[in-house]
Amino acid sequence: MELELWEKAHAEAFLNIKESLPKVRGMFVAYNSNIDAIKHITEGDIAKLIKLVDLNEIQQKVASYPREIQTPVDFLARLIIAMRDGKAAEVPTYTSDIHEWLMDNLVFDKARMGGQAGIISNHLVHLGIRKVITYVPWLSSEQAEYFSKSKNLVHPVIKDDVLLLKHPTEAYNPKFKPRVNWIIEFSKGMKVKYGCEQFEVPRDNRLIISSRPPWIRIDMPRKLYDQLPKLQEDVDGAILAGYQMIRENYEDGTTYHEYIGRAVNVIERLKEGNSDIRIHVEFTSISNKVIRKAILKDIVCRHVHSLGLDTVEVANALNVIGFEELAYSVIDKDEKAIVALYEGAVRLLHELKLERVHVHSLGFYICVISKDHPLGLEGHKKALLFASTLAATQASLGDIHSIDDVAKGLEVPVSRKGYEELEILGKYLVRRDICSMEEFEDGCISTPTHDVVIIPTKIVDDPVATVGIGDAISAGAFVAMLAEMK
Ligand code: ADP
């Protein structure tokens, strides 16, 4: 299909999905939301912070590469490394000390909703979904303020053993403290000097300090858990994210096994109320391989229907489920990486016994679907095209306030680079007799063991923001799929 036809397909899919979205009764979304405190750091800020600590200690820490932020020196070392390499990084911190130090010595420029579940909840409400039931185990009064003010966005509360659905601003626990992640953005060309070391930042990027205080648990009060099946009248699907917060060991002697078990129980309870419910898990980077593997093998496998992830996350997932070589090929700079990506998505579908694996990359999406999925391939294709328009809108506007805003994304052209990259995959699939060139060009492929939808996507050259686009893509495609299933 020529590029102009893909443009047309995007426009048609948008109108179609816009019409079918109101059929979705609602979505349950859990677990992670936090407040993102964003600071665009300057050369002056860095020089000031470095003066506050011991220079030798920074040099030692830059060499030893701290994997956790305990002190201001750890923070500065990881910031210097990220700036020196121009690479994005996310480092956990387990106390609130560094937050307080940053508040005293740096102060943020702006704050906004963060965390996959929080971002997705707001997105869905803005798209006009009738009911979004968001659940945050650590909902504080500060956090509640970052949720959309819509009455369609609610949080479960148990009062006198009765399940109530209230807006987060009426549902928070006053005893909870806010969870704040710091996002330190830096720009290409900034000059950094510490001691006799000096460098220039090669690329715009960001360092995220992810706050994981000990009270953060992926959990649910027993009474709420018992009443989950009652949500059946209100939801057709659930989007679950934040499992990366699970730790191997806790101070009270519990281990990740306990929390993995509870996470699975929540899914089972949701299914109890509605056997047609579809469960989507949004994956993310998880450096701890024990946890990464447990999430995939024990939560996702057999319990979940749909998995959303980017290319690096496909490699990370393959790596812990026994496909190391394929994982390396996925992140290889070689042009065959796209073939490995497709093969990797197929492995994930089969190994994890999923119904759907949606991989998003810059310029194209690949969605591998099980043969027994009730929705036809055209429906899946429309859902992906809708998500591509949604991503383009998010990148152009920075935020989406209503479904009508999404029309803005239609003005963004489909990426020629993505389209050309897909040709490599097309040739491979045709050579292997997996499909004909016509089928590939149409984007819908049926094989004896699985189906596939592959589309080139719209890319904004100069995005106003990039955070959360992946979440918008996965949630948008999943809810559009539910709408098409109605
Ligand atoms: P995040 O977690 O910050 O959302 P991800 O890696 O999960 O990051 O998702 C990023 C996705 O967003 C990419 O895979 C790509 O599909 C999409 N994307 C990134 N930049 C743009 C852009 N400028 N225009 C359109 N889509 C974009």
C-alpha cells in the first residue's frame, strides 16, 4: 500500500473508532501513578550542586556507577554519566532524603502526572471513555490533584463494607505521602566541568530518579479485593502496569513471591466478575532480572491477554525467557533487527500464551495475534491506526484533552523511514512464504500459527513532548480494540 493510502487508512480508522469508542463500558486501570517533578538543568545549576559535595567522591562514584541513589553524590555521579553519554537513565531511590535535598538545592520547573497507570487513566478519560476506574495503592491527597477532574474518573473506596466509586480527590488516604519522581532534563551542547574532567553533552536526554519508598506496595486491601467482581457492570477491560515496583525482599520478611501471587489474584478476581474481560499489561524497563522474569512467567503468562512494549523491552523480555540470541539481534544496529523484532514478538505471544502482543517503534507498529482472537484482522488494524494518530497528536500537542483533539494528529504525515524499514520485513516474510507481498502491503497477515498486523505510523519531527507516548499508544490501541469487539 502506497503512503497516501496509509494516510487515508489512518483518517478512516480515526472516524470509525471515534464512533465505536462510546460502546466501551469502562476500563479498570492500576497500579502506578506518581508526581513527576521536572527540572531542565542549566550549566549554572550543575556547577552549584557540585560545589555542595566532595569532588573526589563524585569522581569515585562516576567510576563505580551507583545503581541506586542513596546520597547527593550518587545522584550527581549518575547525572554526570547520563550527560556525558547523552543517554536516558532511570535510577531508583528508596528513601525521601534525595527528594528533600533536591527541593532545598534545585527546585523543579513544573510538575505533572507520572507513572503509566496515572497517565493512561487520564488519557482514557480524555478520549471520552464512559468510566475509568483507576486504582493507586498509595493514593495521597497531593497525587489525587493530578487526575483529570472528570466525573468519569473514579477510584474504589470501601466504606462500611460497601464498594463506592469516588473521584480520587474524594478517595485518597490522608495518611499517605506523595510519591515524587524527579526528571532532570539536559540539552545537547551543555558544558560540564568537575575537577579536571570536562565534556560537552552530546544529545538532549533525561535522568529519572524513581522514588521507591518502603511503603510502596503493589497491593490491594482485602475488602476491596473481595469486591472486585462487582465491577463487572462497569468494565470491559483492564490495563495493569507498575509491577516493576515489586521488590525481591521486603523489610518485614516478605518476598516478591507474595506480591506476584496477590497480583495474579487481582486478575483472577476481575475475570470472575466478567469472563469476557480483556487484561492488558503495559511492560517497561525492569533492571532486576528476577523480577522481570517473574512478572512475565508468573503474572503475564496464562493470566493476561495482551502485552504492550517497545523494541528495547522486547529484547529485555526475550532475554529472561530463554531467547538471549534473539534478544541481541533485536537491539542490534543491523538492518535485520526488524526481522528479529517480528520473530521476538511471535515468541512472546506463544511462550507467554497471550492473545495479543503489540510492539511500538518509531515509525511502525507490529501486533501479533493468536488464531483464536474473536476480533478480525481489519479491526486490529483500525485499532493500531487509531493509536498512531493518537501518538502523533500527543507528540504535537503535548497533551490530549478530547477525542476531537486527536484529529490534529491526522495532519502529521506517515513516516517514510518507518515505511521503508518495513519493506525489509516484508521481503523476509515473502521470501519465507509467510505471506504474499499484497498481504504484507495491506498490513494484515494470516499464518497457520498466528496472525499479524503491521502498519507504518505517523511521526512528529519536532515533538513538544515525548514522555508517555508509549503509554498513549498501548492504551489507545487496546481500548480501540475493545470498541471494535463490541
Ligand atoms: P515512553 O515510556 O516515554 O512513552 P516508550 O519507549 O514506551 O516511551 O514509547 C515511545 C514510543 O512513542 C515510540 O515507540 C514511538 O512509537 C512513539 N513516539 C516517540 N516519538 C514520537 C514522535 N515524535 N512522533 C510520534 N510517535 C512518537
